[in-house]
Amino acid sequence: MSRYVTLVLIFLFSLLDVKGQVRHAVVADSANGMPLSGTSVFDRDGNIIGMCGRSGTIPYVSSGSYPLTLRCLGYEEKVVRSIDSDTIFLRECITELPEVVIESRQHKVLHVLAYMREYSKLSTYTDTVFLFREKMVDYMLLPDEKIRFRGWSMPRVIKSRSYYRFTNAEGLDSVSDECVHHFSWSDWLGVKTCVKIPTALNSLECGADTLRGRYGPSEIWIRNNDRMTVDVDVLADTVGRKWIPNLSAFFKDNLDFENFRVRFNYDNLAGDAVSNKDLTGYSFNIESRGRGHDMFRFNNIDEPFFVTTYGEVYMIDKEYITVKEAKEWEKHNFGADEIGMYILKEAPEIQPPIQELVRRVGMIDKGGVRLNVAPDVRLISPHTGNRNYHFGRRVLLLLKEVTGITLVKSHRNMNNNWRKFRKETMSKKSKGKKVRRTGK
């Protein structure tokens, strides 16, 4: 019996850290006490470190990660400096958009303008690239598939601001507003046209229904009068992929997803289905091993890399327009200053560490950086100081343009230089990996 009591006491104390804090607290709705699964948890540096489980349980984090920031689409953000209770309540934040009105039968295309905020991270065993990005995006959605216009259900970027932080194994970092690696998942997360509401919720004003998949709950529907929230675990069942039709090809390629959760908020419901005209926003949390091409210039040969993307999308305005107007929108190329960055009041304040990253990027002297970059000598002529050479060279170029010799030679040189650069890069990284393995 004493051994049994000892084991029980060890288990109870394992739920507490050295300060007596409850490790396995639950995040719940302050109005009805319902657990908020999929709530994102950020550490003190603004990095996403996990999500709450199906029962709303906060994942364990070390004491050095506090204060934590809890964020769930449709609820007010909350900063937790210490966990001293078994339940943390979040208060609902209702996004009110004007009701969408169809003016005539010719207005058949739904144009949606939205603000997107994302946090992405690309990491290997030695290096990390963190990205914070704000975007203005739009969608051109077709409620009727018979319309002779394709439109687009994935977010089209019309304005963007990016902030990167690069960190190596020694903890040294640098910042930039550009990166040659496109690793974010946000551009692939679009919207689904129409989905039927579970029959159990059609006759209820308030309630919840869980649809189970092969590996666990796949969809959790929560209704509150004319508002609806749908929390989708895409990995729980293949049926969940209907919510992300633009990403189905990645599953067919056997890409290893560790986590894939999407949350949709709807308002002003009428009928037995949720549709894009009712959508007020959506969020997503994706963790994958690998992403797209091999990125050989970033990681060493055969070294795995991991990608995490968390994003929030807030619908700003919706309007039914004609097909002719939709085609004009499609052809329009937005200038850098043509549209501003419109942020809804429901979007949480940017965290202090992210504000510091934005400040550092804003202080970059781009002109000075370009001047300090040493040009590749393979692209420089060895006869820069000979005037007679340049005069003769111009005459020779005019003659070669007639026969096309210049273009052919230029392409050949470019391909040769690229192959040489790639071979040198792969060789260096292969040697570096061998050194780390041997410890020399």
C-alpha cells in the first residue's frame, strides 16, 4: 500500500513544476465553459510552441518560455504569466461584417477582401529562419459552378510586408525583408465553397456536434445562435481534406505532416449549410517535415528540414459583382502603394518580440548592404580599363547580333557558371556534414 501511495504522490507532483504551477491547464470559453481545442500557444519570444489538445489542454512548456500568449480565432488574446489554475478562460470576440446583398442576377461572383497575418518557421538541426508576414489578399469565389469564369479560392496577394530572422547553431542572428526560400504554407490555404451543417445542429440555437474520423475527432461544430465555428483536424480522416482542396496534391506526394488544423468562423447563418458569404475568418496551424523542393542551397545533403506555419485570416469586405467586373479585377496589377494595410480591431496586437523584429528590419540600410556585397568575379570583364577594347567590343557585338552568336554564348556561359556554382555548393555542404558527424 505504501508503494501505491508513493506512486500516486509522484504522479500528482509531476503535474506541478517547482513553483507549484499546474502544468496541464485547460483553455475554455468563458461563456459556456466549452474547451477550446486548437488554441495556439506562443512563447515569450513570439514563437509558436504548440497547440491545445482536443480537450483544450495546454502543452507543457518550460518555465523559461513564460509569459505565454494564448490565441484562438474568434476570441480575445490572453497573456499568461503563470499557470495557477486548472482552467483558463478566453472571452469571445465577435466580428461583425455587413450582410452581403445581391443587387441583381448579373452579380454572380463573390469578391472577398481580407487581412492575413502569419508566423512561419523553417528549421534544420543547425539553422532557423523565422518569418512574420502581413498581407492584404482577395478571393474571387463562384457560388454557382456553371459560371464561365474560374475565379480563385486561394488568397491572391495584393500587398505584403515580410520580416525574416535568420539564426545559426551558435545563436547568432540577422534580419531581412527578403529570403530566397519560399517555405510558408499560407498561400495554399483557401476556402471551401459550401458545407452542410450536421443534422443534429439544424434545430438547435446553441449546441455542439463532433464528427469522428478514422484516427480521432475530425470536425467539431459549435453553434451559438446564428454563429458557427468549425474546428477541423485534417489528419484525423481523409474526409477532412474537403476543407483544403488546394492542398490535396501534397498528401498524394506522401509529404509527412505532423499537425494540420484549420478553424473557420461563420456569422449570419441562414439555412442548413455554411458558405463563404457567411465566413468572417479562419486560422490554420500546419507542421510538416519538408516543404516543396529540396532547397539544396539551405540545408545540407539529406538533412531534414521542418516547416511550421500558423496564420489568421480576417475578412474585411465582401461584395457580389458581375463577371465582367471580376475579370477586370483579375487583370489588375496592384502597385506598391495602391492599397494600404487594413487591420480589423479584432486582430490582436503584435507581440513585443515581433515588434522588435519589425523595427530591426526597418533600420536596414539596403543601399549600404548592396555596396558591401562583393560581386562574383566570373561576371566581371577582365578588360574594364581598356577603352580601345570596349570600342572594338561594341563593334564585334553588333556583328555577332546578326548571326545570334552572342545569345547562344551567353546562355552557354550562364549554364556553365550555374553548374559550377551548384557543384561547389553541394561539395562544401557535404564536407561540412561529414566533419560534424566525425566531430573533427
